[in-house]
Amino acid sequence: MAADATRLVSRSLMRSWYFRPARLAAAVAAGIAGVLLTTAVLVVYFAVYDALRGAPITAVRDGIVAVEASAPGGMAPSVVEEVGKRTGLPTTTMLVVSASRVEDDGATTPMLVFGVDPTLGDFVEDDLAEQTRETPLGPDTVYLASAWAEPRGIKAGDTIRVGGTTDVRTWKVAALLRGEVANRGSVIVAPRLVVAEAFGRGTFTDAVLVDAKGHDRAEVVAAAEAAVDGSGAVKDPQDLLSGYRKSFQTFLTILSMFAVIAVLTAGVVLFLTWRLALDDARPALARMRLTGVRTSHLMLGSAAVMVPILLVSYGIGVVLGVLVGGNLGSFARQITDLSQQAVTPGTPWQLPALGAFLAAVLMFLAAWVSGVRRFTRVQAIEAVSGRGEIAVLPGGVRKPFAIGAALLAVGVLVVLLGPAGVQSVGLVPLLGGAALFSVVLPVAIGLGLRKGDPGVVRLAVSRQLQLGWRRNAALCVTFTVSVVSAVAMAGVAGSIKHEVAASVERWTPGDLYVQAAPLGTNLRNETLPRELEPRLRAVDGVEAVTTFSFTYLEIEGRRVQVWSWSRTDLARLSRLTVTDGPADVLDQLGDKDIAVSVNYANAQGVAVGDTMDVPLPTGHRTVTIKAVVDDSASDGGMLVAGPELYAEMTGSTQVYAFFVGVKGSADKSAVRDGLAAVVKDGHPRSRVVTQQTLRDTVANITARLVSAFEVFAWVMFVLAVLIGAATLASGLVERRRANALLRLSGATAKGVRTQLTVEVVLIAAGSAAVSLPVGWLAIVALLDAQAVQSGIRPPVEIPVLLSALSLPLVVACMLVALLIANPGRANTPLRDLLAQD
């Protein structure tokens, strides 16, 4: 009997949707859009996180402890020797170099080069160890991963060309190693001495592997930490290069905030649409109660129909979400390039797919359970006749209206008057107040229309806004949440983009810039020898030359940028703005002094006169903060070191770029060609660019990075609006019977259309009136939230285009829904209406 009752409910619900397909279309469309949005934003988030995850040697066996150098120059031999002495265990050393494979046609591919000792086989898994023993490395021979080499037609015995520090090296492939080995196969394994010579690494070491098998791991870690004395960090081998996760914190923080907002927006869309789909089926399900069907039968029977909708929506939405996220997540490659790694990022779809599934299931359960419970609380006969729906009176609006107003007031005060670091807290009451306002706003508008001497249309609109408050509230909440989210995220992205562009202009007063590789794709070890400076000065038309060096060091588990200029021609080629400290700080930085950027000072809470420990290849040194300089181009902040301290950190005299000033009478194009001729032979990827090209390139890199956020803001907004329009069209189809009764009572088709148009325009306008101010204030709160990590506090940029188009786009989509539903054609015969009643 129970099974029969359950099947009866399922058949009734299916039949109801068969004759009213708009319900089903809206539910499926909302499900697809919600899953698509959730999946896409999670794909982007995990792709970026994966890109900054690092590239450990995945074949390292269990029981190994890794020690990674914190200084960019690596660890000195004395430190490595001390690690072996204190632990008393076998060790092996590695160099980890970012380089480019140069193909025959001149194209380049970023790869990681591991310089290893012959003892590496004792520290890796048996299969890899056996392969290395079968074909040991000789001079100028390397291993490649078969997973990377075979698809490119490379086999054992072939040669590959790799760009070194001073020229291009040709190495012979000794063997192809099974599996990926490291970095998804984009790796070259070469003898340590060969790599050290090719990239000017001398005797320093980037990583030490310690065999702790059979010993207490905690004791081994403690001994290794004591041995390195701040020059390195003790990690699990899987966490090598993991410090990059905490670099580029601005983008990771924005992505995290965006992911939360996008998932919440998608969840609201899913819940409201699926809930309305069940509410629309209320008469059909309520009739079952008149036949003795129980609530359990209603739950199981409705689930039998709703679950396929969930599965179909998820199946289509997750595929589309992975495709959209994969395309929009291309800037994961750009972030990896900017970090100067040669890491090969992937497109991890498993966790995003799982996250979207969990979000969809939770929203489905919430909509299903609350929907069925709601109409079981209404008298069955009233649910069938529609008399269970009553208009909301003024008394039902006052309390939520007052609570919403109070929340908004608190949010506004916190955002506008709160101190830095507290403004972000105002986001919670802002969003809560906006959502609560959106629920009661249609009813409040309806009550307002009754004031004065309303005409027929105003009375009809007022009644419908009060009577159909659930559906109207759903529409208003959907539009409000989407507009607030889109405006806030677009504003954050635009604010940071403009601030970075302004910051770049402050430190690029030179005329020409000589670099070892194109800006944005140059790798950590793609540098130029300082010895080129006299030859560059000798080029006709050159007036001034200074060197600029750039690298990363690891402080407290995160990679921090370090900048350094030589002391020559600084007045002509450097114009850093000093906010605290001596104006000529670049001339005064010694080997025990350092300067920090404003955003680093903000994020880390330091000031002039404070001290900090910086890692060196031989240990660490306590330095004094000499000045704070104005800069926002470095994510999370940067350090400025004098040339002596920088040389100690890196153990090298190589430079990142030469800043060149050109004489006023010289032809810049001719000077550029002369500079390029000096460097092109030993550095095939080198570039000489103008000031404007450099600024435009940096601006474009930043623009591409943050434009993905802006694109997502638009995608999220458009999807929510379209779903709102689909929901509206579904509701209008359900009102055809009521509209037909209006026609029978004397209303014209034009009058019905006018009434419905006024309804949707008022809902859209009310939503915009709430959401736009809240969205603008949310920009301030979100910028404050990301500043905790990045230290960047840019001026607020309002997304004018999105703000201006939000209301017209919402109204346009709702009017399209009116055209689709075509309520003016409601000419149902009187006998059919009486039969339905």
C-alpha cells in the first residue's frame, strides 16, 4: 500500500509538470546554472592553488626528511655538512633550477632542472632507483620523464637544448624514467656538477634529503633545524617549494572570497528555484492528502521525481563548469610564471566536482524538506483552492523591516567609520540586512502603492505583490545577492588593478630595460651577468645604467620578494617614494640594513627601527628596517636590500635587469637595437623594451589576472538574472488561470500586460535600490579583508559599467520573461476555469 501511495504521488507530480513544463524547465535551468557557477569558480581556485603548490619529487620514498634553503642562493657547504653531522644520518643534496628548454624552432618550454648526486637512488622508491642504477648519469647526460618526453617524440639518445646562465647548453638524454617523477613530468634530472656549472650555482645547495628511516622523525627534524640555523626550513619532501603558496596572497585571498560568494550565490539560486518548483506543485500534492496519502509518501514520491532533476542538472552543469573554469583558469599559468617557477599547473577537476555535488545536494535537501513540510502544514482543501495563500499585512512587515534596517545601519557604520582590519566585519550585517530587506521589499512596495487614491492597476499590482510575496521575495533576493556579489568583486578587482598600475609607474623612470627573458615569463634562473654593464654603457646614446635584481627568500614559511638596485645613476633611474625614513635610502642600505614596502609593513606590522631575521646561505642575520617605501606591485610586500646584502643572500652577482637612461638627442630605437645586439647571443630569450612597453606589460599582466575575477562577476550576475527570469516566466505561466479570470471580469489584454510589467519593474528597481549601495560598501569591506594578508589598501574603484547596466539588464531579462510567458493571451474558456476550480 505504501509503495502504491508513493508511486501515486510521483505520477501526479510528473503529470503536473508534464502539462506545465515551465516549472520543470526553470528547475533544471537553475540547477545547471548553479552547478556550473560553483564548479567553475572552484576549478579556478584549485588550479591557482595547485600552480603555487610547488613541484616536489613525487618518487621520494617514505621516511625521508627534506631541508629546503630559505635564502635564494641556497645553503653553504658548511651548513649541509652540519646537517649530516647533527643528524648522523645519510644525506643527499640537490639543486633546483628553473630553466627553459629551447626547441629547434626557437620556442621555449619552462621546466624544472634537478641537479642530483649519484646517491639519489638511495632516497627514492625502488622502481626509480632501479632505473637510475641501470643507466647512471654521465657528463652532460640527463634523465627525462617518459610521461613528458614520449608525447613530444623525445627518446633516449636524443639531445635537448636548455638555456643556461650565459649560453644555451646541449645535453644528451640518457634514459626516460617511467612515471612523472616530479612536476607532472616537466622535469630534467642532471648531474649536480653539470647544473651548478651551467647556472652559476657554485657549491651551494637548494635541498638536502635526510634518510630518517628507523629513527624518531621528531628528533631528526629538531637536529636538522638546529643545524641550518635559519638558512633553511625542514619540511616533508611533498612540501618542497611550498612557500609559494603564501606568495601572491592577494589573488589567493580574492579567489577564496570570490569562491565563498559565488557558492553562496549559486546556493541561493538553487534553493529558491527548487523550492518554488515544489510550491508550484502544491495543488497536485495536496490532492494526494485528501486521498489519505501521508507525509512520508509525499516525501518519497516527490523525491523520486526531484532526484532525477538534481542528477541531470548536476551532470550537465559540472561538465560545463569544468570547461568554463578551465578556460577562465588560464591565469594559473601566469601566476606560476610570475613566481619565477617552472612548475606545470594542472586543472584539478575532482575536488571542484565533489564540492559542486555537495553544494547541490545540500540545497536540494533544504528545498525539498522545507517545501514539503510547508504545504503539509496548510489545510489540504485550502492548498488545492489557493485559499491557503493570504496577503501579507503591514504588521507582518514591520519586524523584519526593522531588523533589516538595523543590520544595514550597523554594517554601514562599521564599514565607513571602523578602523582598518575591522571594516571587513561589516560585510556580515550588510549582506544579512540586504537579504532581509529583499524578502519584505516587494510587500513594502505593495503597501506603499495603496497610499493615496490608487487606480485599478495600482490596486492589482499591490495585491499581487502582497499575495505572491514568496515568489516575489525569491526574485528580489536572487537579484539582490547577484548584484551585490558582482559589484563587490568587480570593484575589488578594479581597485587593485589601478593601484598596481600606479605603483609600477613610480619605479620605472628609465627609458629602456634589458631583461634576460620576456617580462612575466622569465624564470628564477634566467638572469644576466653583471659583467655586461660596461658593454651596455659603451653603446652609443646610453647616458646612465643601473642594475636591478629581484628574487625570493623564505621568511616564516612564505616566499617574500627582495629587490635591489646598484648605487650607480640612481637619481636618473630610480624614483621610489619613501614614506618613512631617509629619502636617499637606496644609497644608505648596508649589509645590516633593509627597507620594506608599505604593504609589507601593513601586513606584518613592522615599522622603521624594528629588526627582523633574514636567511643567508650560512645561517641568518638580524637586520634593521631603515625605511618604508611606497609600493603595491609586490603581492604581500617586498624587501629592498643593498647590493652587498643581496649578494650574500643569492651567492651570485647575476642581475635581473639593466635600467638604461638614453641621452636626449639619441634615437631610442637605435639604442635599443644596440643593447639587444650585446645580449642576444648568450641569451636567446632576452628582450630590450621601452618604458611604456614595460609599464603596459606589467599592467596587462595584472589586468589579465584580475580580469578573470571581473569576468566571473559578470558570469555570476548574468546567470543569476537569467535564472530569475526563468523563474519569473514559470510563475507567469502558473498565473494564466488567474489572468484569464481577470479577462473574464472585463480586464483587457493590455491592462494585464501593464499590471505584470509594473510588478516586475518595481521588483527590479527595489532590488537595485538595495543592492547597489550595499555592493559599493562591500567593496570597502572586501578590500579590508584581503589587506590583512596582502597589505594592499588601494583607493576604492566603483565598477561604473556594471553598476549602470545592472538595473537595465535585470529589467530587460524580466521583460523577456513576460514575452515568453505571454500573459496577454490568457483566454481560457469559462467552462474550463469552472472545471479547474
